[in-house]
Amino acid sequence: MKQTTDILIIGAGPAGSIAAGLLRRAGREVVVIERETFPRFSIGESLLPQSMEYIEKAGFLQDVVEAGFQYKNGAAFVRGDEYTHFDFRDKFSAGWGTTYQVQRATFDHVLARGAEKAGADIRYRHTVLAADVTGMKPVLTVKDDNDHVYEIEAGFVLDASGFGRTLPRLLDLETPSNFPVRGAIFTHIEDGIPTGTFDRNKIRVTVHPEHCHVWYWLIPFSNGRCSLGVVAESGFLERYEGEHTERLKAIVAEDANLSALLQNAVWDTPARTLTGYAANVKSLWGNRFALLGNAGEFLDPVFSSGVTIAVKSADLAVNAILREAAGETVDWEADYAIPLKKGVDTFRAFVTAWYDGRFQNIIFHKNKNADIERMISSILAGYAWDEKNPYVAKPERRLSSLEEACSLF
């Protein structure tokens, strides 16, 4: 017999759990199909303050606060002997100015448990095999943890499957990204950084000493550990031989400051890789379905925008679903896709400017304008949808003009 539900969500990561929490608060029936068992490893540990609004709105704020994650108030950037930082509390946009740096296995589990406590039916180790969205209601074919196959019909489907990109794969929605093929090598280590020598309240982004398009992340956790990784185009990473941990160590050794900072580190977790992660789709929505977060588009990890885009998309999609349920006419392109893309395109402009060197020249410039710095701080804090900010309204034009001005002084 075919099962039914009001809303079906694919994936119990941040986008799926936040969407489930928001929907349950509105009294909607929610089933979540999750192919893995939680807790499970995931990369992308540095949150942005904007995401806290949606964590709070979904009813999970207390759960997150009490989990004991590392407090985060900004971002630091290092290029050779140059150092600069942004304090997200000093920003143009109103809203949260602090957040957390999290081990995603724990963080995602906290959100998923919150969704379950709110009444969502999360089905772990269930896998979506097929999707039929041609009828009045979508029907998904699912295999459970005992290899039993069943069908479930939903009034609406939200794909929050992240890099699994379930509906884009099954419905032929994938399209190439216009970003170069980049990859990352990363791990978690016991960092051994002496107390007082490093600001653990900020993510640290280090530019490679010879290649401005290669960069390292260092994300401190609350337990003396950190996430460490390097991002570069595939051709650069392929120069290094050996196991992934050996390759990562070799690249880290090329930066003197980072090497010194991590001289007492214990490399106790095998490194992993992720290649060709940038992705795009033909459409973010279709007949009674929408794509959330990374399932729709992923840009680049440099500004830690992934979770923020995920939870923002969940909020926009749930708002549209609830409006339709209230009898309103919803244009999913105008009411969901276009607003979501506005913030994504803001981040895209900043990512592009990072890799071509313009943004690096801006943030490391010695003579900074305090008002402009607060506008940039807002975007780095995740407020990429605040169109009162000139760097959101016209990001590419503003960044190019600012970099040109910086070059004159």
C-alpha cells in the first residue's frame, strides 16, 4: 500500500531539519528520508551569524546553545605577514553577530533530534530510489534499512539532500557550474595551539604564500581540536603524492605561519578529499517540489556560506508552502528562486573576487573605511540578502570600484 504524508523532506542535515522544525511549528505532518545514521561526519563547520535567526525560528536555539560548541564572533585572514580580521558584531545589518564553530556530526544530530522532538518522522538509513513528479502529487520510491521498497506520496517534496543531490540526479536537473573545478583536502586534528596565542573565536583563512587562489582554513572547536583544510584547483592538488594526510601536511608545511601555529598538532584522523563540489541546477523548483541548500547550488567553502544558504532556503520554501496552504497564489520562481538566488549571487561575487585577488587586495589594504568595513562584515556574517547594503544591491560593481580605489592609495 502506498504511504502518504503532507510534506516529505529528503535529508536530515541543517536544511532538512530546519525545514522540518518550521513546518512542525505550523502543525504540518512531516516525514524525513535520511540515507545515513546520525551522528555522521560532515564538512562545513564554521557557521555564520545569520543562520542563528533560522535556528531560533525553528525552535532549536536552546538545543544548540546547550551543546557547548565553540563561540564564534568573526573571521581572520592571513597573507604572509599581513593579518586582518572582521568582528561580526560590528556590522551594517541588524541581527545576530555571533554564532558557533561546530563539529557537524554533533551539530546536525542536535538539529535532527530537535526536529524529532517537534514531531517530525525521521527515517534513518532509508534511500530514495526514484521520484515521479508528473502527477498531482509527487511519489517517491524508497528503500528502507531492511531493503524493503515502498512508495510514499506527498503534498510537497523538499530536497535537502546536500551533495547527494537526489532530485537533481533523478530528474535530470543538474547543470555544470561556471566555477573552475576545485577540490579540498581536510581533516580534524588535535591542534596543540598554546592558550593565548590564537583567537579561537574566529575562523582563520590563510592565503598560500605563492598562490593567491590556494587557501587554508583553520576552524577551532571547543575541545582543543580543529578542522583543517586546503582548497585549490585540482591541478594544484594533484602535484602532491602519497596518502591524503601526507599531501595535506606537505601543503600546510609551505606556509611558515600556519606550520608554526600547528607545530604541536596531533594528526590523529585520516584526511579526506572533496573534488568538483561546485554545482548548479536548471531550476530550483518544479511540480510540487523545491531544492534546498547544496541540493540546488553550492559555490565554494571560502566564506562558510553553505549552512546559511541551506537554512535560508528552508525558511523561504516553508514560507511559500504555508502561504499556498492559506489559499494564497505562490509564484515559486518569484517567491522562492529569485529571492534565494539574490543572496547566492552576492556570495558568488565575493567568491569570484576572492579567487581573482580583488577581495584579498581590499581586506588587506592598510587604509580601511570603517563604514565600508561594516558593510563587508555584514556579508561575511551571512547577511547577503540585506539589500539596504550597497554590497548586496550591486556586489560586483561595488567590489570592482573599491578594489580600484584601493589600488590608488
